[in-house]
Amino acid sequence: METKKEVTIYDIAQKLALSSSTVSRGLQGNPTINLKTRERIQEAARELGYRHNTFASSLRKQKTNTIGVIIHELSSSFITSVLAGIEKVTSETGYDILIAHSSESFEKEAANALNLFHKRVDGLIASLSLQTKGLDHFKQFEEKGIPVVYFDRVEEKSDSVKVVIDNYRSGYQATQHLIDQGCERIVLVTANLQRNVYDQRHKGYKDALFDNGIPFNSKYVLIKDLSEQCGIEAALQIIKMRPMPDGAFFTNDFSAAVCMKTLKEHGLRIPEDIAIVGFNNDTIGKIIEPQLTTINYPGSEMGEVAARHLTNHLRGLSTLDNTSTIVIQSDLIIRKSSLKKAT
């Protein structure tokens, strides 16, 4: 089958006996062109099947009106809500987004960054993988003056714009709540401590124990990948511990919910035998029985703030301060999974 030739503004001009410059302005809705003429041009464009050549236009303007987004996974409801926040702002401001995910691989993240660089994105929003060390793979953006905003998982000591929550405070708050419920043997189930979010939550956990005169026990810190299997493994490890822990703080709601389900299948009562706190305020926390105490992590707001700062900079409405860290509010939501004293 023969491919149909792409329609150009010259075809429209020939059909209407107008100059190509008049057609071009008419397609852009330029008010210098008579309204009736503009309508004729738009109608002819529809009839002929004309498509605006965004690529050619981008090359002329040296802008693509596209923002790259690098995330570490696609399956979490937190990331989904962040993307919703980003999309809300980019659609309002006339930007398209290109999403790439690293699957927690540093190599894949670096390849994604290079790919988006070659796709000439105007700016980048990124959250780092568990394996990522340093930001050298983003240097090409800096050298070309392409702004980058990092969110959630960031390099804290870097000169870059960061949108985060106070992970230390959240870790302290969750642990303190369990201590207030009478827990003394508190397990922390978390991920790679080289990543800022888990390192800071771990520090908050340790300091809450110290401030309450409870000795830190490294055997109670379980470093895992926060998957479904992680929740099952954590439950089986908790059951075997002697004396058994009376509290558990998970830095992820999904793993906490799977652990609760597994513990219940082995005859343990929650919160009577073990109180549990999660993190993120995912929907699953409201479905599991008892409902899960958690840290509210406003992903949509985080996405909106990151995208707003980036698009405002790109549109010349503000300038990004590369040393700025924007902290989003996060709070403990208390539900029945941790309320030992209420039972």
C-alpha cells in the first residue's frame, strides 16, 4: 500500500489561493489574519489532513516543550500520585512529559538520563534508584544549562534542587508512637541505607530509641527490598525472634500489609501481640484489617511542587536556586494497627 504524502502549508495555500505565510499565521490563530480567513484555513487543514510538524518547529526554536521524568519504579501508588501531580502542572503549562523508569538499577538510570538528554528535553525531574551513587550521569544536563529537579530519593549533599519530606522526623515520629504504646522491642524493616530516605528514617528510629532509654539492637533492623516477598520474610523472621518483637515500623505500606497478613495467618493478633506502623499512606492501609497506622506522604503535592518549580524556571517566571531543598509536610496517621493501649 502506498504511503500518503504528508500535507504541508503549501498544499493548503494552493487550495485556498493564499500565500504560505498567511496560512502559517492563520493556523497559529494570529489575530492579524481576518477571522473568516482563519476559519477557512482551519477547515482546509482538517479536510486535507494537515498535521503540525512539532519536530521541525522544535528544531527552529531550540525547545521541545518536553520534560523528562526518571522514576525508580512504576508499581507504587506513591509514584503514581507523584506522576499525577507532575502531569497536572505540565498540562496546565503546555509541556509534554517523557517517563523513564530505572527498575532500581543505576546502569538503567544512567542510560535513561542519556536517552532523555538526546531527546532534547527542556528540563528533567528525577528520583534516584537504590543503587545510584553520585550524580555524574546528570552532568550533561548541567553543562547544557538544562535544569534538573530531584524528588524523594536525592543526593542530600549535592548542589541541586531537591523536593523531599523530613524523613528523619517521620522515622522518629513513627518509632516514638510505638514506644508511647508500650513497645520496647521494635523491628525496623527498611531498604538500602545508602539511599537518603531510608538512611534518614533509620536515624530517626535510632534516636527515638535512644531518647527513651531503649538500647539499639542491630538484629532488629531488617534491610530488604520492600516487595511482597519482603513482607512475608519479615513476618517469618519476627515470629522466630526470642523474645518476639512487640512493635514493627515498615518504611513501606505494602510490605507492612503483607507482613500483617502473614502474622495473622500464624495466629498472631495485631496490635495486641505486635503493633505495626507503615509509611506512605497507600490505599492498601485502609483496606487491611486492622487499618494501618502510617506516615502520610503527599506524592501528588510533591509532584506538583517539583513540576511547578521547573516549569516556572523554564518560562522565565522564576529562577531555580541550586542549593534549595523544599520540604513537603508529612504527618503520622494513627489507625488501629498500632493502638495497643486502646485494646
